[in-house]
Amino acid sequence: MKIVSLLPSATEIVFALGSGDQLIGRSFECDFPLGARGVPIVSGTALPADGLLSAAEIDAAVSERIAAGESIYRLDVEAIRREQPDVILAQDLCEVCAVPSGAVTEALEVIGCSAQVVSLDPTNLDEVLACVWQVGTAIGRTAEADALMESLRQRVEVVRDAVCDETPRRVFALEWSDPPFSAGHWVPDMIAAAGGSSLIARSGDRSARLDWERIAVEDPQVVVFMPCGYRLDRAVEEGMALLDRPELRGAEIWATWADAYFSRPGPRVVDGVEILAGVLHPGAVGPPDTSRAVRLR
């Protein structure tokens, strides 16, 4: 079977199910596990990828292209035509996150490829875990998918049990800093499982553009900065500016590796639940490893 993944979380699932050797194409963002980096790239970005843009500049560039009806991703249709994959893993949840599956289907019709397009569009934590089954069914790995889902669910329950007697802390998950965005979808479920109470965003809500005054009204005890698309080092660097925000005065502030543990709806969101539990209740589960989350204040 030939598999193309246009979604980093789907790539992680494919490898976790033991089918990494069948992956013949990926997006430029599919960087985990290490073996994925050797797979040819068939989906790139139309935005500058040199890491020099500020958060505000990135937001402006993305907003401008979307307002103009232009995609921020480029699909290598010639590579797909040449390889003729059996399954393409895509999504329709967020036009900022990956090539929409609808655009993929249209491209396949043009180039004459009969691949099955599987759209992964989870909106909460349970649906994130169900994506494992969805991928496993598509690529013929149902037994492996069953085992992986059970393992992930058990780990979440271990965290819930460990923090069940702790007082929930008021948590604001900040997905972007300039302008500020709340982290929605499955992140509020992750916070709840880790012994927190999500402020502003509720389970299944889309990430939303906010103003700092709205955040200040909520008076968060803990701010978890999880900038979509950033590794931990850049999150820490950018997160230092949050220490000067008067609206966050008094809040505990953490920077996390969002790409690995929060933004991508794959198996490692369970690691994210474990990280959050360590942030919120270190006495119950121990503090998080500093390679995953760093306390800024």
C-alpha cells in the first residue's frame, strides 16, 4: 500500500501503527518520528519558512492569503500523479494547518488519481484518539489501532486518577500571542483531564482571536503558552514578552512545545495531558521535564 500524509499528526499515527515504510509522501511539517524526515515532501508552504517573521507578521500573512481565497499550502500534484498513492490522509478542520481534503480531491480528479482521501477532523480529545482507528482502518492496521487506542486511553485515565482529589486550577491556554488566540478544540479536554478548568475556550470550540482585556477579566491562575507551529525554544523566547503584560500579572506562566504535544491531534496529545498535569499539580504527578515545558514565572 502507498500512503501519502499531508498532516503531521496522521504521519505520527502511520508510524505508530507500524506502516511508516509504506509512507511515500508527506507535508513539509511532518518531522516526527525521525524516520518521517526521509520521506519525500509533496506539500509545501506558500509562506516564508525561514523563521524570521514575528508572530504579528505571520498572522498578517496568513490572514491576507485566506482573505484573498488563496491557500497557504502548495501540493506537488506531479509527484502524486507519478506515485499514484492508494490512501491520502488530509483534513478539513483548519485551512491554516494543512491542505484541505476538498482541495486534494479536486486535484486528484484533475490528475487522474483514484486514491482514497481520508479526512481527519477531530474537535475534542475523544475524537483525536478515534483518529487512530480511522487511520488504522484506512491502511489495514485495525488490530494495531485497537491496541494503540487502548494504551492512550489508559494513560489519560492514569492522569485523571492521579489528580482527581486536587483542586482544579483556572487555566488559560494561549495558542498565539500577537494577536492573542485561545487554544480550542481538544485542548480544553486536555486541561480538564490534567486537573484544570479551561478559561474562555470549551471543548470543541475553535481557536478564537481575543483581546487582552477579555483575558484579564478571566484572571487566570496559570497561562500555558502553546504557540501553534513553534518548538519549545521559540515558545520560550517569545513567551518572555508575556511577563510584561499587565493583564497577566500574578499568573503563573509556562511555555510548552506546542507542535509536539498540543497543536497536532495525534498520539502525543496524551503526552500533552501528562505535561499539563505536571504543570498544574506537580505534587501529585511530579513536574514536567524541562525539555517539554518551561516555567517563565
